[in-house]
Amino acid sequence: MSDETGIEAIVDEVLSKSPQEVERFRAGDAKLMGFFVGQIMKLTKGKANPKIVNELLKKKLS
């Protein structure tokens, strides 16, 4: 799955369902990046392009 718009919707969904994790990530808990990627891969059944997922997460979490 390389459709950036589709992946972005899933990224938004995961972030909106995980406000405490987003807060902890922004406070410096970088390990949570793996948690977010894992949640997105689970929702897409492993089909999302990890490069796009990471780029979108970095953009949205900065």
C-alpha cells in the first residue's frame, strides 16, 4: 500500500486513538515510534509502505 492519502488517514486514526502515547512521544519517548508503526501495520495487515508510514508519522508528530 503506497497510497499516501490512504496511509495518512490511518496514521491520523492511530494518533487520535493514542493521545497519551502522542504526548509521551513528544516529551521525548522516541521508542513509541515503533508502537505507532506497529499499530498502522496491524490496521493495514502489513501492507502499508513503511517508508511512507515513517515519513508521515515524523511530520505529524513534530
